[in-house]
Amino acid sequence: MRTYIGQQQAISAEDFVELALGTPVELWLGAEGETDEERAARLDAARDILADPEFSNLPDDVARIAAEVIEAHAPELFNVVPLVRPAGFRRISRKGAAA
């Protein structure tokens, strides 16, 4: 099954997020091994993008996408198995007068 955002095909999860947000993921998360200057430039560019009226809904879009991913993968994310207490384990009450 193919996934399209607009007229662009999303091949990987990274492509999907980038196309859905309209910006590269690395802009927000950074890249491994980036220098302090590269980080400062990246954050400056991110601030400029957030100031642009076209991207004013970006934080809401990110929250919506995250909620959709959690909803789609909830069974795997919340695969909780209740722990069973071992049989024969009982707490002994020591209330009352001492002998």
C-alpha cells in the first residue's frame, strides 16, 4: 500500500513526518554530531519557521500526528500483562496482644 501526502509519496516513516509537517525532521531534532554553530543555526531557522504564519499551526499538527500514531499503535504500545501473585503467599497479621 502506498501513502501519499499531497502529490508526494511517503516511502518511510521519516518521509511521512517530513511531508506531513512540511519541514525536515532534522530541523527539529538535530543531527548526530552537529557542532554548536550548526545547532544555533538550526534553532534560528526553526524560530523563523515558527514565526511564519504558514506554520502557525505546526505545534498543533505535531500533537495531532503524535496522537494518531499512538492511536494506530496502541495495542503494541500498551501491551500490558497483569502480574499474578504467587499462590500460597499470605501476609500474616500480627495484630493483637503479644504473648
